[in-house]
Amino acid sequence: MKISIAIIILPFVFASGCKKDNPDLNEKYYFTGSIDNSPVQWELKATSDPAINSGDTSKYISTPRYFYTQWGFDCTTIDCDDDAAGTFVRERNHSNAIEVLYLQAAKTYDLNQLKPFFAPGSKPYGVERTSLYTQTQNGILVKYTENGMEWRSELGDQTGSTFESVEFKEPITNKDRYSNVWKARFSCKVYFNGLPPKTLQNCEIYGPAFYK
């Protein structure tokens, strides 16, 4: 038995005015690259966050993304949780999105234990276990949603795919809201049952990865 919980946390934050010399106004979050050879460039101001700026009408939204799955194991001896965290960019009024996470099997649900794995460097692709009789492969999960259909890296072969964590640091913008932002570059394939895979090439994503 497993219990899966996906979390998008939008805590209440007091809105505050920005001074003209505030560097936060210039920072951008984004997802760029190509999907099946078609260029993609999603970009938004780092201040375009619906939880702190309800009047914002930017085309895209970026937030941290978490999920965890609890399995019926003895947590004292076996990793009984699958914990994942990362960043997420989506179109505001359409069902298109990109989600990039690091997945780690663990004995407890504690997102802070994932942070060391975001350090710069190459990362393998991961696979979440699907039953009590399979094992988690720690690593990167890429989920790409197009027209409401979610294509996932873990559903197929990633031979020849690459992933590099470029930067993991404290935020410039909304320091009271986020604890970290993440930049990563990757090329991979994503899969949807019964259809040919989609190829993501020379992609880069930059956005908030952890809430305070």
C-alpha cells in the first residue's frame, strides 16, 4: 500500500512595495530549450507570484514543487518514503507545464535532507518505485505537461540523456518566501503510454526550489 501526496504550497505572504533600486525587479525565472525540435522560451519576472501579487497577469507562473509517497515498510530498517523536490514552471491559463525534481528514497519525510543532492554537478535520472516489490532509483524526474497530458522521463529509456545541476543558492527575490533557487540544464526523453516519446534538447530551467 502506498499513499502519494503532491504538494504545491502557496503560503500567505504580506505584499510589500518595491523600491526603484530593488534588484529583485530584474530577476527572471524561465524554461528554455526545444521540444521535438520546436523552440520553447517561457519567461517571467521573479516577482510574478500569485501568492504575493494577486494582480499579476504574467503568462507564466513558477513555484517550488514537492511530493512524497509513503510505503508500508518498517521505516527503522528500510527506506519507506519516496521524497522529491524541485521547481515548476507553467502557463497561467493553459495546461502546459514543466516540472523538474530530485527523487530520493528515505526513512523520513524531510525535504531538507534532499538539499545536498542539488549541489552543482551531473545527476542520474531516477525512477519512483511502483509497488512494494520494486526499488526506487534515486535521481532526476522530468514531467512535461502538454494539453493536459503528462509526459514523464521515468517511463522509458534515458540512454544518452544528460542532466547537470548548474546552480543551487539562496534566492535574490522573495527571500522571506523561498530558501533556495535552482538552475539546471538537461536533455532527455519523456514518455506517455502508447505514443512516441518527446525529445527535450538543450533545456535550461531556473526557478524557486524550496519554500522557507
